[in-house]
Amino acid sequence: MFNLDLEANTTLKAVADLVGRTRNWRPALNEAAFYMEGKTKERIGKQVAPDGTPWAPLAKSTIAAKKLRGSPLQALIDRGILVAGIAAQPASDTQSSVRATAGAEYAGIMQYGSKPYKIRPKKKPYLTFLTEDGWRRVKEINHPGVPARPYLGFSDEDVAAIDRIFKRHVDGDL
């Protein structure tokens, strides 16, 4: 009987310890959020989707415009606005979740792409832009649309890493 009580007390102590560690998920949530922030920025640098699929190549006109501006010849990298806007928002004392955001107003278009659309001048009578054949001046452009270049999301590797983060916090192996 004493051994059974000791085992029960040991089990109860272990359960109480586990409950104590899992009451505050903030440290694990925050670590997972900052992990995903880093992985998202890494994917942009590698020019791949969360599943590792390479993004569509840049259009020749985009390459020409980027060269003219002196911008990197990579998708989603120009002035650094999109990458700078990717940020983990840590959980507060009252939150049980975290959020990773992409703050650029065009972030959704880069993630999901767009259908073809027309570009018209806002302040001047003509648009001036660079093509493969040089500069053009037109009243309207029929843009073919932007290909989706998904950068937000979870790879199988990300899910496994986040699982390890939570297990480490639950097990107390910090």
C-alpha cells in the first residue's frame, strides 16, 4: 500500500508540475512566433514557398525596372518594405496566441497573386515605363497580373520545429 501511495504521489506531483508548466504558454508561443518570423524572411531570401517550391521568375520588364533602380534582382525584395514588415507580435499577459504579420499594404498580392488589371495614370495624362525595348509612354497598361509567390505558411519542417519547441517547454528542458 505504501508503494502504491508513493507512486500515486509521484504521479500527482508530476501531473501538478506539468499543469504548472502548461498554464503559461507565452514563452513557447513567443519562441514559435519568432522562429516563424525568421523562417519567413529566410524563405524570401531563398525565393521559395513554404513547401520549398521555387517562385515564378521575374518578368523581363520587372528585371529591367529593378536594374534601373539598382534594386536586387529578386522577387519580393526591392526597398525592403515587405521584409521589414514581417514581424512576430509576442503574446501579452492576457493573450493565449501570437500573430505574425506582413505589414506592407501589398503583402496579400505577393502571397496570393492577382488577376490581370489595367494601370492608368493618376496625375498625368501618360504613364512612362521601361520595357525590354526601352522607355514607353502610354495612356493605359494592361498588366498581366502578379504571379502568387507564397512566403507565409508552415512547411513540414516548421511544424516539426514548433512541435519540438512546445515539447521542450512542456518537458521543462529549457
